[in-house]
Amino acid sequence: MVVIRLSRGGSKHRPFFNIVVADKRVRRDGRFIERIGFYNPLAKGGEEGLRIAQDRLTHWVGVGAQASPTVERLIKQGAKAAPVVA
């Protein structure tokens, strides 16, 4: 099964997460199929805290990948924060 989940990076007490598409059997920070975004929980001021490639997310969900609960929450948070272009 293919999942969309977070892969931790950064240093001690300074977390940084990549949003990756990976096989469910592979360890959290191990091999992945594609990196589709990032999440920086410590972003301040003008720094970008969350970026998700919506076209790649739609593709992977369309072929059956399932997002983890945390990534689901981030997707909703990103959709709420994204400006609506008409």
C-alpha cells in the first residue's frame, strides 16, 4: 500500500518535515517514491510553513494512496490558508 506521510528532518529541537509518498512497509525516514511538499512547524514571520504540490497530491490520491491523519490535517490547513483564485 502507498501512503502519504511525514518524513522528519532538521536537527534536535528544530523539526522539519517533508511530505512524501512512500510504501507503507518502509521506515519513517527511509526510502520514498516522491516528495510532494514540506511542513515547517517552527516557521515565523514571513517564512513559508507549509507547501503541498496540489497536482501531485491529486494524482497520488487518484491512484489509491492514502494520507496519514496528520497529513490529512495539514491538507485541510493548507486549503484553508490558500487564497482562492477566480
